[in-house]
Amino acid sequence: MGFFSDVDVQDIEGTPSSVKANTSSDESVVFSDDDLMEDEETVSSNEEFDDSDILDDDEGDYDMGESEADDLAFPEEKEEKQKEKEPDPEPKEVPKQTSKNVKNDASASTVIGQGTIVSGSIDSDGPVTVGGTVDGSVKASSVIIERSGVVSDSIEAKGDISIEGTVNGDVTGSGAILLKDSKIRGDISGTGDISVTKGSVIVGSITCDSLTIAGGVKGDVTASKKIVVENGATAIGTLKARDIVVKPGAKISGTINQVTQIDESIFD
């Protein structure tokens, strides 16, 4: 007898019926209700199954523990447990930074931010920027005084100096000095060029190589090379230099002393 195919079942919930199946052969086989009853009796006569048989067959299978089931259900808790088991990394030692180290390091930069008040002087081998208030002097390789910066004493730099704020003291630099919208009460001296831009007010003497005045200067000015007084500038005092240029519109009250060699033989 071959496999059954094209099974047609009718009246499943009704009266007993027969099942007709087409086999792979040409024969037709008809099952009646009596045949089904005989098969049920044959099955019941066999040895009855016990639940222990099923359990015995499963002994070879992997039994998942309760903790592993929790790990699958709650992966976040598993990660937390692993982190708790891992030892904490040893803290790395951070070298302590002292004022001596900062002072000796020429590349270190000192910044006094806006709103910060320093009661005392600043002495650094590196550059210094002041946006706050320094109640003392400032000495550094280069100095920048921002618009909000205030220094109540002298400023000294080996390099360039840029001042946009307020300084109540002398200013000395070996490089260029830029005075932009600044207010300075003190003497200014440098071996480079000095520029007093429009809006700046200087009350004190100025000594330098070359000087350009576009703001206001009240004090004697001495330059080894050249002095230029721009249109709209105001200079009160003595101007002394080898070359002096006064642009139209400049206001000067004082003496202009142009130092140059004169051949007096032309008057013989």
C-alpha cells in the first residue's frame, strides 16, 4: 500500500462516516468506523507510557540554569555584574604644577581672564595676557593687555607689547609696542617702533626708534629715526627726531626739534 493522497473527509462532527483514500495503485480502500475501533484497541493493549520515560529521554539535553536565563532576559544587569567584577584601573599620577615650573617654562602662557583680580605682581618667562585686573607690575617675554584689562603698575617685556586697556605705570619693551584705544599714564620706552592709534591717550614721555601718533600724546617725544603725526592727532610737548612729518590736520602745541647735521659752510 502506498502513501495516502487527496484525502476527502466529510461529516467530522456528524454521524460516523467512512474515509476513502486513493493509493498509488488503482485500488480503492475504504475505512469504516469498525476498522478505526480495532486500531484503538490495539494501541491501548500496548504498554502504557509513563511521564518518567519522557523525562529520562531528556536527561541528555542541556539544562539552562536560572542565572543564565536571567542573563538572557536582562542583558543590562549582566553587564553591570561584569563591571562590578572587573578591578578598578590604577589611577595615573599627575605631575603637580607649581609656580616655579610655570616660571621656568618659557613656553607657558599666563592668562588673567576678565573679572579676575590679581593682588600682586606677575613675573613670567612666557607670554602674559591680561583681561582682568592686576594690582601690581607685569613682567614677561611678551605682554597683551586686552580692552578690559587694567594694570596698576609698570609693564616690562623682552618682546612685543600690545595694550588696549588701561595702564597706570611705565611701559618698557624691546620689541614693537602697539597702543590701541588705550589709556596710559606713565613713560613709554622701547627699542622698536611704537604706534599710538586713534582713540589712545598717553600722558607721559615716549622714547623709541620710530613713532606714529594718530591719537593724543601729552609729553616729550624722542625718536632716533622718525616721528609721524597723523591727521587728527594731538601732540603736546617737544618732538625730537631726525625726521619729523606733520600731516595736515594734526594739532601740535610745543617745540619741534629736528636733529640733523647741517653744513654751515654754505653760509660762509
